[in-house]
Amino acid sequence: MFEKILDSLHELKLVKNDPKTNCLLQNLRLQFGKEPKRKIVIFSEYVDTVKYLEPYLEKLFEGRILIIAGDLSASKLDAIYKNNK
């Protein structure tokens, strides 16, 4: 039975067609369509989630994102400060 469930999940190709990621990106596009200069903060409890989303966000927003994954270096703190103005 477990094998059957795994096969069914594999057929859905959820990693390739992640519905949660698609929904997030769709909503971000919608918000930025309404307010192009808006700043949005996305929080996640898990660093793996942040790292998983990073390429999707970078592809969609090319250079307009700042990823903080528990690594607040001096350059990232400077970027946050400059972006706050």
C-alpha cells in the first residue's frame, strides 16, 4: 500500500509543479502588479524552505530580492539598511 501511495505522489510531480510555490508566485505577481514599488517580507521557520524558494523568486524578480537565511553578514545588514530608505 505504501508503494502505491508513493507511486501516486510521484505521478503528481509535485516537486516540479509545486502548487504552494505557484500560488505564492502568483500572489506576488498580483501584488507587484498593483503596487510595483511595494516591499514584501516573506518569513519561514525553515532555512530549507527559504533556499528552495530562492531560485524561483530570483528568476521572477531578477535582482530585486534579498534572502536572509540566518546569515546576517555586514553586507546583508547594509543592504537591509539601504533598502529601508
